[in-house]
Amino acid sequence: MISYAINRLRLVVATLCAILFLAGCGDDERQHILKVYNWGDYIDEDLIAEFEAWYKENTGEDVMVIYQTFDINEVMLAKIENGGADFDVVCPSEYIIERMLAKELLQPVITEEFLSELDSKDINYLNCVSPYIREQFALLEAPEGINPLDYAVGYMWGTTGILYNCKYVEREDAETWALMFDERLRDKILVKDAFRDVYSPILIYAKTLMARESGELGEDELLPLDYIRELMYDDSDESISLVESYLKRMKELVAGWEADFGKEMMTQEKAWINLMWSGDAVWAIEEAELVDVELGYVVPKEGSVVWFDGWVIPKYAKNTRAARYFINYMCAPESAIRNMDATGYVSSVATAEVLDAMRDDELETVCDLSYLFINEHGEPLEGSEAVHIDDVMYPDRSVVERCGVMHDSGERTDKMLEMWSRVKGDNLSTGMLVGIIAFFTLLFIYGLWRKVDAYRKRQRLIRRRRHHNERKTK
């Protein structure tokens, strides 16, 4: 945990230095700067410097990456919309990509000229993205005449589900969204502060209960997948009100709405369940093992969200050449594997090399991933129908088939945000707040101690050298 925080601090310092450098640059120098805006904790940070060297090798040009992060899609979008943030590469989620296309905030990533340039150097990695992922991006809504595949390239994807503490929660209980309303878990529940990722699963759950109560479904029956997909577009007043009523019931039990601190709270057993993304769950499960805490993750049987994040080039980008090269570099199988190892999220790149790297025959879980790992002929890769692999990262076909893809609500988004604000309010419990403050206080103290310790070591070294020089002089 501490080493991770130190690495993050180093990246922040490097980025601040780069921003100061950029402030003194003119337009010519800007062509050697690449500004990347990505989610926090979403890349192998060593790849940033390695890309700079790779870019120099393949183009003969120098580039310096300024890497900045965000935690919420809407925060990122606001910066792009105002035109003052000239980012070259951004990584929004699918419904935000739809909104950016509708508002003409993007320029193409894929052009014939760029593909020809990559092919001539034999460094075209864009075709390493799974056909399944490209199919999902092709379904994004866009203005007439616009092909979403030309404007967005898949980066990471995953599911939204429940992370739970195995000591206090049975897996069977976590297999339904009803767990989020369990009185026994009062003040031990966290919810991801991402209204779309919460709205859609709760709407699915609420509609399931309504169908059972009306007799349309049997007691244990589930909504058909086609209907779940329809619900991904449902932002009617009726449905917003329905979700709000459920979330207000949930709020009475929720300890906090988290953007990033939920992982640490779960590993410290300050919370027992967390509605979160699969990638965060992978990270939390691995960290918890180090302190003998067992966590599990499951996508509830009623259905949920399968989400996709992709690389885009904003309208106001100033270094589109380096931006396209960066996106291509992130699609290389080696980059994909390293990014997955660093973040716990699943890359959109799905080649035989990736499958071999992620397979783990020591795991008991076996997943059908034939929907994801497909060759150029549209056929599943050999062995992809039954793979021993981490099923939190790589959901089985049966799980994906119970999930829908979120879409932009357009002008209705404000209605949903208003509902989210009404529900959320100020709901961070005192205990959770104290825990968060204590965690970051300890982190600050550790950093301060490191600086003091380094200063003392330097002073001891100076004294030894001075003593050594005095002896030589004598």
C-alpha cells in the first residue's frame, strides 16, 4: 500500500514538473508534448516513459507525456466541453463517448493514412482489440454518417457487482441485489459514487421485483436479456422515481458513497460490502489477502452492467499524431498484459498471447471466454471455451449475457443527476470519515518520515566524507 502511494506521488511530481514546463512552451514545443487524461490507477505507469522512447524510435520525434487523472466521467467531460483543456488523449466510458460524439467533441482516431503508416512499420496493434469489444463500440449511438469505431478504441472493460467480506457475508447472499438492502449490514455498506453504474443495476432489480409481484415472473425467475437491454435506455420519470425510492431505502444503511477509498475500507474490514467495479474488486481482493482478509466478488443474478472505456481524441487536441501512436501502443499485447497486472481491470485486447498470459491452471474457476477471444476468422481461440482464469476479471459468458451496456441519456441526464444528488446528500458516517482521515494522515506521516530519514542519511554521508577527507589531509 505504501509503496503504491509513493509511486503515485512520484507520478504526480513528474506531471507537475511537466505542466510547469508546458506553461513556457509555444505552439512549436506543444507538438512534442502529449497530454493524456485517464482514470486514476488505470495504467502501468512505467509504460508512459517507455512510450516516449518507443515513439522516438518509430517516428524520430521527441515527445514528453503529461499524464493527469480523473475519478468521474462528468468531471472529465466538463473540462473537455469548455475548450480550455487541450488534452490529446482521453479515456471516457461508453455513454460519455456517445455524448461527446453527439456534441461533436471528438476527432477520428482511425484514419486510412494512419493505418497505412502503422502497417508500413509493422507496428499496427489496433487489430488486437477483441471483435466482441469492437462490436460493442459499433453499437454506440452516433450522429448520422459517423462510425463510432473510427472515433473510439477500446481500452478496458468490466462489470459492476458486489465486493463482499467472506467472513460476514455468504456468497449466496451476495448473488442478489437484495443484499444492498439487508438491515444486518447497516453502516457496513459502501456504494460507488457513479450514478449511472448504480442506477442501471437497481432499476433491473426493482423491475424484477415488480414483475414477480405482478405475476409476470415466477418467484425465482429473472428478466429476459432483451428487456434488460431495453432498461439501459430507460430514463423515464417513472423509472427515475422508482430507482430513487429504492436508493433512499438503501441510503439508511449506507456508510458512504466512494470514488476511490472503498477498496481500502474493504481490506481494513471497515465495510463488509461495496457496490463497485470489477477492476477495483480485483485490486481489493489481492490486497486483502496480504492481511489475511478474504474478499469475494459476484455479479448478482438479476443482472447488471457491463461497461467499456475507450481511448478518444478530443476536438481541441493539439498533438493528434502522438495521440494516435499512444493509443496504438496501448493496444500492443505486452502493454495490455502489463496494464492488467498493474490495475486489475480487463484489457480490450484479446489475443492468444494475452490468453496464455492470463490463464492460471492452479485456479479452480473455469470460464467460457469464447465470446471474447476470437481469431481473425470470427472463430473462438482454441481452449477459450473452458479457461482456468480469474473470473472476477474475466466474467463467464453466462454472466455477460445477464448484463446490459449503458447509454447516454442526453437531456435527461440532468434529471438523473438531480435524483442522485437528492439521494446521496451528505451520507458519510462519522466512523468512515475518521477512518479515511486516519488513513491519509498515516500516509502523510510516512512520507514525512521518509524525507527526514533521507535527510539524516545524507547528513551522515556528508560527515563520513568530511571525516575521510580530513584523514587524507593529515
